[in-house]
Amino acid sequence: MTRNPTSLGGNLLLRTDSYKVSHWMQYPPGTQTVFSYIESRGGAFSHSVFFGLQAYLREYLSTPVTVEDVDEAAALMALHGEPFNREGWLRLIEKHGGLMPVRIRAMPEGSVVPVHNVLATIENTDPEFFWVTSFLETELLRAIWYPTTVATLSGAAKATLMRYLDATCEDPAAQIGFKLHDFGARGVSSLESAALGGMAHLVNFLGTDTIAALVAARRYYDCDVAGFSIPAAEHSTITGWGRDKESSAYRNMVEQFGKPGAIFAVVSDSYDIFNACDQIWGTELKDLVVQSGATLVVRPDSGDPAETVLKVVRILAARFGTTRNTKGYLVLNNVRVIQGDGINLDSLRLVLSNLFHNGFSAENVAFGMGGGLLQQVNRDTMQWAMKCSAMQVNGEWRDVYKAPVGDMSKASKKGRLTLTRDAKGAMQTQRIETLDATQTDLLETVFEDGRIVRQTTFDAVRERAAAGARALVTSRAPL
């Protein structure tokens, strides 16, 4: 990959925190190896959908540090006030060609893992560069926590949707892929966030309007096309016709996109969503919609989601009619609804519950999430941490840990760690030296000495996530 030298992310030596720059001077004399791990310490979910490491390895960690990088960092740190390890980095370039002498082991991406367990570990492979492990913490933790949190949130939404589809739909597997659509590209803090978060959502679903996510999945996980979309209106393409021509705007959408077998979405709350469904879609344009052979997706974009969706579905049911499926629930004819405003895990469940208790199948509705999916998460959502748990000093390994009296939830793990399964098949973090011949080490070496040594495909990531999806149900209360 050709690197832009002026890019903000171009120089590995400047992708860390300021205090990391002085840590090479702070370790005990004789330190040879620093071993660290990454985990979710709990938070909003009981499990995590591990994702995003390969993107970081391909985009950033496989690129060697250069003398120009060292010179740039040395000059900036001199002004910044940090004691930069210039000789150490030049020696790393001389000895390793600027590639990172570290070993990263991790769960296969897409794995669903209970929180409080090790997901990835890193240790230096050359004793001369023991300080590299911690130097990489800032960007390695960032590379994992964000896409994993979004994949977990998206997976939890999928698990909730599947509960209602299983109860009310004849073919849940055919429906689930497009039940949650990513609307978040404009609501995130950066293009890279859109790409990584949008790609993380696509671990669980097939619907997206975040094109950057498609590019990322192609670039980092060799997926030709990870998601799909449909023609859809926005408010300006409706209100631009004028309030007195609202029906003309809707008619144009049917004439442009209403082909047999097609699906298209029309935001219909620019003025009065209920009148639009009843008088315009359900009366004036009903025959046009039915005769088109397409499926019209009506989009409310305001009001209380649970109340609005149910009222819209009832109006459309009265006008277009319904079919009762073999599970006894009503399915709209010719039309569907997508709710894309105010959606989070709670409101999504309330919408589905409201439909369920009024006899409507979950098949009738899809959802769009924007900021709630890609932006309303942070490192504390799942209490992410990367901690040193072991050091080799003068040839001997010692446990390294913290146990703060003020908050024992921040106590860290001890020793060189991996992940295995107990006798009942449950995952558990375990010290490497205690593994016996009957136990499987679940962590795999994915990166070693500057090179990616194990990769995965996006299809494989999706398969692993689907296999563990049921663990992500956030509430097992009655529907």
C-alpha cells in the first residue's frame, strides 16, 4: 500500500498517546518481554462480537517505520516536551526493516465471546524492543473496541429481531438480512468511522447506505459487495414538489421505480404521515402501486416510533389489505414500513412488541439506525481495556496487574493468558502454562514480526457471528 506522507495516519510513531513516548525509560532494568491483553470488562452487553483487527493490520501495522518517520517524530516530540527514543527506533529499522517485532494472537473474527475474557494478546518477539508492546496500545485498542462494539450492538438488534420473526414470520431466515439498515454515514465523526462501523454492522445484516463500509469490506476482508440498498426518497425530493403536489411527488416515485419485483422507499411524513397513508397511498395511488408489481416501503420519520409505526401499519392494512400467514399473524399486501427515526435497542423492541400484540407480523417492518448504531457508542459502552499482565525480566516471568481499592471492577488479569473452553464447553480465560493436552487454545496467531500470518474472509466472519447470535439477546422477557 502506498502511503501518503502527509496523511494524519501515515506515521506509526505519531499514532500513540504522548505519555507512551517516555515509557521506554520506565520499565524495570532487565525487561525483555511485555505481554498485554485486550478485553471487555462488561458494560452494556454480556457478550461481544469480535471484529476489526484484520482491517487495522492491513491498513496500518503492516507498513514499516522509516527513517523519515523517526525524523518527523523526533522533531515534533522535541517541541512537545517528550523524551523520544530516537536511537531505539533507528535500531528497529536497522534490525527489522521498520516492521514491528511483535506477536498478536486473537480470537477468529466474528466469534461471540462472553465479556470479561481475553479477545486478543500482544507481546514483543525481540527482547531489545520490549517497549514496543505498550507503545502500540493506543491504536490497537482503538482498532478493536469500536468495530467490535458496533458489531455487538448490531448483533443484539439482530437477536431481538429474530425473536419476533421466529414468532410471527414463516421464513425468518429470508427476512432477517434486511431488517436493520445502516443510515449512519452522516452521523459519525469521520469517514474511517463510517467505514469501520458500517462494515461491523454488515457482519450481521445485508442492508446499508454507508458506501464506505462496502469499500472497507472489499479492501480488508476481500468481499466483493457486503451490502445492498434500494432507491429511496429524501424529504427534499418530496417537498421540492410543494405541499399541494405531495401526491405528484409520490406518483413520480412509483412511475420511476415501481417495476415488477422491485422495492423502493418513500419518506411520507413531510406533512401528515397518516393522511399520506390513508388518502394518498391508500386511496389515490393505491391502484398504481398494486399494478406496478413492486413493493412500496413507507417511511415515517417523526413521532413516537412504537405508536407511529402501529398506526401507519393499521392504516395501510385497512387500505391495501392483509394476508394471515401460517403462524396466525397479518402481513400487509403490496406495502411495508421502515422506521428510521429514533431507533435504538429499546425503541426497536417496543415497535416489534406493539405490532406483535396487535396481531401483525414482524415481516411488515424494517428499521434504519444512524447515530444510534455507529456513533452513540464509546469505549465505556463495553468497558474496554488493554492491560499488561506479564513481563519477562532477567529471564523470569512475573505477573503484572492492578487492583485499585477504589474500583475493583478495574482490577486486571495476571499472567500470560489465552482463551479456552472448560469441561462444559464454556469459554474461559486461562494462563497459557496451565493448558493441558486435552484443551484447545482458541486464540490464533494473526500477526508476527511485521507480517500478517493468518487472515479471514468476510463470509467466514459472518458465519461465526451467526453461529453465536442467540447469546446476544438483551432481554428474555416474554414478547
